[in-house]
Amino acid sequence: MSSRTRTTYYLTFEVESGDRMEFVVNGEEFGICAEGDEGILRFQGTRYYGFARHPRAHLRVVQGYNHSE
């Protein structure tokens, strides 16, 4: 006797109008999204076509090095 499990993944997006939209996505797409991601959402009606993230600027504070010493 064998059993199979199936996982359904959902992503919720908040669009510029403030509305939230929820889509069923595959596990890979779910795994690469993080809360706070910003970008372009592609969809038609309830059909999800993809999400292209805008790169985040990574700011790092680096302590200065004095070359004259």
C-alpha cells in the first residue's frame, strides 16, 4: 500500500492599489520568494504567469582604511 502527499503552495501579493491577490504556484517559485520582495507581477484574472523581482540594493558599512599610516 502506498500513499502520496501533495502540497499546494500559495503566494499572496499586495498590488499598488492595496488589494491583495493570492495565486497557486509551484514549489520552486514559492521557495525563491520572500516577504518584502518587490517587482513586476504577471497575471491574467486568477492565472499566475510569474513574478520578476527588482534587485535589492545591498548596503554594507565598511570601516575605512587609512593608507597614510
